[in-house]
Amino acid sequence: MKQIDTTMYFITDSTGYGEEEFLYRVEEACKGGVTLIQLREKERTTREYLALAEKVHEISQRYNIPLIIDDRVDIALAVNAEGVHVGQSDMPVHIARKLMGDDKIVGATAKTVPQALEAHEQGADYLGVGAIYPTTTKVKTVLTSVETLKDIVKAVPIKVNAIGGLNKENIHILKDSGIDGICAVSAIMKAGSPCIAAKELREAFYELQN
């Protein structure tokens, strides 16, 4: 099994930011201790996505943080990103794995135990499970109960992260869930200081573990 630190998984959202401000926020999050970055761009053209991925990868490599590309295996391969993440409506995990190769990270979204088992069997390295809370991102979300999250953790041997509307004030509901980390979008992306927000969220997660 690959050694992937999913403790503080930062998912980007460039909505409302110019490129310079967006890249600044990504770098500040890196300084704050995020352990994985997922570049998620639903609206950009392939060429725009590719250009932004190259710039984000330059930043993530400086901090030795793996870059995961959401949905697009072609973009991930083109910029030699460390991995790709596929949702339930994206490319199947086993095909993403075949294209990416065994050395790269392949993550998957799961909302039920059957989905989690299927993703694991097809070669996923980790799962993002949620949404735990309603989110403010443009991504369509279906809420997942903490009980289902716990069931998924028990069902698969790979890392499981909670996602969806999580921040330092509300992650206490995840205590004793057995998760390996948390995913955050708005809590870091929209913070006054993404650096401080990442640090505080990571510390809050560590407190959950004790």
C-alpha cells in the first residue's frame, strides 16, 4: 500500500479569484501544512486547466506535497501530477488506474459501502466520503451520515477521508469515526489566511484523534 498522508487534504476552488490571488492562496495553504492538494476545475477548458495545473504543480513540488488532479486523467498525465481523483460520474477507477499506472495515486469518491468496496477492488488508494455537511461549492452533493462513514472505514483497508462543509468548529462529530484525514475546500480557500486556517484545521483533526 502506498504511503500517502491524507491528514489535511486541501481541495481548491478558484471561483472568484484571479490567477495571482488563487496561486497565492494555494501556496499559503502549503505553508500551513496541507498534506495533499487536489486541483478541481469544473468550468475551465482543457488548455486553461492544463496551464493552471502546471503552475499549481510548481508550487506543490516546492513543498513536497502530492498534487491530485480532479477527474481529468489526461491533465494529470500531461503535468506528471502525483495522482488523480475520480467521482461516481467520472471515469471508472480501474480504467484510471490502468492509465495512470501503479506508481501514481488514484483516489475515488464513495457515499455508500458498496461504492467504497468497488473502488477499493478496482485499485483506489484512498476514498473521499461525504458530503458530511452541505457545502458552498458548485459540486452537487448528497449528504452522507457519520454512521455510513464509520461503516465505510470498517469495510475497506485503504485510507478514508471525510469531505463536505467541514471546518474547525464542526469536525467534532467525526470523533471516533476512524477516518485518516479530512478534506477541506471553503474552510481554507475562503479564509482570511489560508495558512492559519490550514494549521488550525489540521490541529483540530489531531485533537480528534486523542
